Amino acid sequence: MDKLAVLLATHESGIELLLKRALGRNFSQLTLIAATSEEDFYRQLQKSGLDAVVLDGTAPWLKVPVLVSTVRTTLADCPLVLLTTPNREAEAVQSLRLGLDIYILETPGYMVRLESAILGLLSRSRSRAQSARLERRLNGLLQSISVGVFRTTADGEILEANPAFLQMLGFQSLLEAQGVRFHELFVSREDHVKLLAQMRQHGHAQRLELQLRRMDGETIWVRLSQTLGSSRNGQMLIDGLIEDISQFKQTQQKLDESVARFDMAAKGAVEGFWDWDLRTGNMDFSGRWKEILGYNEMEIGNGAHEWFGRVHPDDREALQAAIDIHVEGRSPVVAYEHRLKHKDGSYIWVACRGLAFRSPDGTAIRLTGTLVDITDRKTGEEQIRHDAAVDGLTGLPNRFLFLDRLQAALERSKRDSAYGFTVLLLDLDRFQFINDSLGHIAGDELLVAVAKRLKGCLRTDDVLARLGGDEFGILAEHVRGSHDSEGFALRIQGEFKEAFNVSGHEVYATCSTGIASSDHGYESHEQILRDADTALNKAKSRGRARHEIFDASMHDRAVQLLQTENDLRKALERRELRIHYQPIVSMVSGKIAGFEALLRWQHPKRGLVLPEEFIPVAEETGLIVPIAKWVLAESCRQTSAWQSSFPSASPITVSVNLSSRNLAQPDLIEQVNRALFQAGLQSGSLGIEITEGTIVENSEAAIAVLSSLRALNVRVQIDDFGTGYSSLSYLHQFPIDALKIDRSFISGIGRSSQNMEIVRTIVALAKNLGLVVVAEGVETAEEADLLRGIQCDFAQGFYFHGPVEPNAAAVLLGRERGSPN
């Protein structure tokens, strides 16, 4: 392919670059027009020469249903593709009914599927264009054939006619014929009456044989067919054909085969030509007909078996039925698409069209028609159907096909009590980390490898599908009950014991599995998927490589979490969130050096809710983003107020906790800048606390963000240091200022020499690296003295003071720094 013009409606350049790279492999002359606003899109849509339109459904300005309807109105046949996210799939499905050709979910591998969908739709569009060109060739043919073709008004006034019609009736030009009423040329008035009766009764008249008077006075016999055509300016039109059958009438024995062939040319497209004498059984084929099947002129005989003997066995009965119906006069033409065996042994798709020529008593005595190779069109259509039901990356059934099979299994279980099945939802653990570490191509390779390994361990009746992203679904038939389901899950997890070879790396992957069985008496596939997903979420909450079988208590827990989510959304609106501040004390001066901002929720019914009860929900739903933004701004404002009230050479500082989701926000640095500016707080007074896990799992992104924070002079602190990760290996790599030793090491250092040595080592290491050390969870004077003895810089814990409200924190500051200004 060489030339392509695509209109892309989007709001980001990333998708434009990816799409240009993908399509550029197939088109040497690619024009990709990116519209980034509704006004720009409508302006570009009016330009000519567009081959395809792609809508990025994530663009905030893009109203998908409206734009789909507009594109379909403006460019009826232009391929139209929607790129969207899984949570907007319902909108995409609705758009299919408005004229959208296909939608692609923005999950791993989506650009490959998008490229495949565009190429498939272009193939289909170009097949339609080819059909249009064939129609134009037919119109040209009408100007050269000997069959008269004409159009009149409802009262018979001639409007259009081809040269054969004009010549047949002795007109010198079309201008001479226009204005003449066709029925005035009838020799017999009875023929006109008969014609009108058929037109009134059926809307058409077929193969009436009558005499017409030429302009020079001579009479000729013609076979006339007429039909009511489309209206023009509110006027009904009549389309007609006349054949000169004067010689046929004179001989009454022999048909004019050339007229029949020309009649065929007027009815169908001229490709491969065939002519079947039903009286003798002989069938003639044109050179093109033979060429379509790969044969030369001398390799095909003149018997009907040359055609029907090559028809695919599955198509023979239907083809014969189509011919019989037409021969019996119950259809206007033979029109059937079927497969024919090519000389090379393969089957090709062809479209057959034919028309019967009848004797005066209506008996079909000859069939003549065309044969067109439509293999490319059929291949394109099949590809589109395949893409709609199959995951483009793994080749597995996609969500659409999986749901279809699941619904069928559910209906069967309702009819047959002995039949049962189990649904397993699998989610790869730490897939995002692998994807980010080794790249998206490696991530795709892992998905393909997982699909292959899972498929190899399933039975032929089981259905394995990729539901999106790194989630797979299995429909295991004849597996029911917790015992069988658990055994099946363990077999699946056993497939992950060996490493996967991904881009030259050995990668060990595990999966979490949620299981739901048909034994629960589900009414719809949505219900069983909901419960399997609930079980999956519980499995993931327990760690990696876990599986859970759904029970009713999980649903109750899910409802509770949903209620927590709803309440939390309202909490943002109703300002129910509070910040408590825990003092951070200097181990040198013993005075408060700053505070750690700790989030609380003042629930109207449940009272004060601690973060461990609602932060996981906020993380999962994305509410953590606006919550953290508010905590950051409010903490800066409060700290600035304390600095004004209690001025000192060592200004009060504040530390704010951010999660991995916050760290991934593209505007995080802008948020920090805005919070500092609006509060009037110096950047050195703000510390950002991030856990070890957040840094290790998102190392590349973390380095970039932390470097930007350091550039602002914002302090970066590692929270819960020493818990679960290879801490020492990355300390020198990341731009950090301080370590916060986890409370699990501080607790009991007076009683445990091992804990004491660990803390001493961490402090010494931090000092050597130029880092500040903060000890968390100090609860006794002995622990404080020991920390001071090993030169720990700062500490916090209930020994000094627990988290307090802002007013109480101000009282603590007043005791140390005097009355506020």
C-alpha cells in the first residue's frame, strides 16, 4: 500500500506518534491529521480525500456518540474506529449502533489491534469502491450494448435512452426522442392496456412481446420489461428494457444468443461469462471465467459439470436451490456467493449472477450470467469478524466472545441440572512492574507466553480468553464445587512455577485467581463475573500467587467497600477529612522540629476513621489523587501559619505522605509548586515521604520525580525504611535526603540487641551517605536515650506525643517557643 490520509481526533501527541509509526510501516505516503478540538475536527472533516477516521475516546472534548453520527452523515462509507478505555466500553458498544465500525480498548497491545482494524476496514472500503467502479463500467457498457435501455415519466414521456434504444426506434438523437410518449409508439392499443394493467398490479411488467413503430414508419417486434423506479423531484419514473426480437418472431425456432448475452450484460457485471442451454445441457464459458479458476482456454469443456463439479460441497445444495427458484420464475435473477475449487487445489469465493431466457409460454430455456472473484472481499470481511471476537495480541477469544460462551454455558446449566461449570479470573501479579522494567514489547511477549502456557494445560472443552490488560478468563466446563475448583486453580498456578523467557530475560511471573461456580444459581453472566472478580480482589489483597473461591461473605465485604467508597466521595464534598499532626522531635535539642501530616476521616456516623480503613479504597478508586492534593495544600497552609505565629531560626517543617499513584501523576510537581506558592511556604520546609516499595517498583519514574522535587529544594524521605526490599542496593541511586526507620526495628531496641544493631547500622550508613535519620514509633525514654546515643537526628512516637489536631499542635509549639504572634 502506498497512500493513506487519516483524521485523528485526540488530545495528546503520544497517540498520534504511535499511530503514525504503526501505519507508516504499511503506507509510504501517510497523511495523519490530528484534530485537538471539536472545532478543528469539524473543519478537517470537511476536507476531501480522507481514507479513515480514528476517534480517541479519552479526549475530554470528544463527545463520542455525537461525533460518530456526524462522521457517518458526512462520510457514509469512510472507515471509523474508536480508541477507548475498558471503563467506557458501554459507550463504545452504543456507538456501534450509530455507525461506528469497530472499537479498540486501550489495553496492552492496543496499537497492534488498532493498526489491524484500520487495515481491515480499509480493505473492506476499497472492496466497496471496486464495486462502485464495476457499476460505472456497467453504465459505460449500457452505452455500447444492443439492448435498448430507457427511462420515462409515469405518463410515458421519454427522458433518457441509450444509443441502442435510439437506433432501434429510428431516433437521430436523444433530443429527438425526449418529449415523445413511449406508448405512442405502440402498434396495438391493447398492448398498452396490458402493460398498464401489469404495472398497476405488480409495479413492473416483464418480457412483454409487442410491436413498436419506428420513426421511419417501419414496425419491429420487441420484448419489453418495465419497472417503477426511484422518484425524482417527487415524480415517479419508469425504467425499461427493449430487445429487438424481430428475427426471433420470424423464425420462432432459434433464439438470438447475442441478444441474450447483451441482456445479461445489462443485468450483471461483466467478469467471467457463462451461458447454459437448458435444453441440451451444454454450458459455454468465457476465457475470463476459466482464467478466474486458473485454467486456459482449452482446459475447460462445455458441460455443466465443469462448474458444479468444482463447487464446494457445503455450497452445492444452496446454489442449486437459487438456480431452481429462478428457473421456476420465483426470483428475478440468480444471485449467489459460493466457493469454487481453483486449479491449484484451493477454494476461491465467487459471486454468481444469472438471468433466464424464456420461451413464449414462460419456460426457462437458457441461463446466462457472470462470475466475479470476490475472494479479497470475503477475506477482509472474515478478518473483521475475527478481530471483533479474538484478541489481536494473543489470538485468544476476547471479552466479547468469552461472555457469549459464558452466557451459553449458563443457559445450558439452567436446562440441565447435571451440567455445571466454573469461571476463573486470572490477574498477573506485578505485571506493571515487568512492563515498566523491560518495556511494553516484553510485556506483550509475556502475555503471549502466558496465554500459550495456559492453553496447553486446558482441556478442549475449556475456554481461555484474554479479557483485557493482564487479565485472563477461563470457562471450565464440568468443573463444579469447591474441591474440583480449587484443584483446577492449583493446576493453573502450577504452570507459573517455571520462568518465562521474555526478550532474553528469565522472568518469573505469578497470578492471582478468583473463582466462581455455577452452583450458586446465577441468572446472568454479569453476576458470575462480578463474584469471580470479587474473589480475585480478595486473592490479590492476600498477596501474590493466591486463589480464592467466592462465597457470600465476600459479596457482603464488597458491598461494604462500595459503601465506603460512596461515603468517601461524599467526604470530599462535605469536608469531613481532617489532618492530624504528629510532632517530629530533634534528638539534639529535644524540641519539636516539625510535624508529619496524618490523614483522618471524621465520619458522621462512624466517628473518627483511621487511614488504614479507607486509604486502600481511595487507592483502588483513584480518590487518593484529589485527597493527596488537598492534604498537600492544607499541610503547607497550616505550616506557613505556624511559622508566622512562632517565628524561629529553625522554621517548623511538615512531611506529607504520597503513594505510588500520587507519584505517577504527571502534574505532581505543578501541584507541589502551587501548594507552596499559595501557602507562602519556603520549599525547604516541605518534606515528601515515599515508601520503599513505591520507589523500587517504579524506579525509573521515581528517579525523575524525586529529582524534580529535589530541584525545588523539597526534602525527600524514605518512609518505613528496611521493610521488605533490598534497601541498601538503591540508596546511592535515588535523590533522597532522609531515612525514616520503621517502627518494627525501634520497638524493643532496649531489649533486643539484634534490633539495636540493625538500627545502629542504618544510622551509620545514613551518616556516611549524608542522609538525615528519623526514627518512628519511639514509645519509651529508654528507646529515646539509645537513639540519642547513636546520633539519630530526629524521632517521633507516643513517647513525645501522638498525632493531634492543629489547635493542639499550636499549644505544643507555644510551650516551646512562647506565645504566638
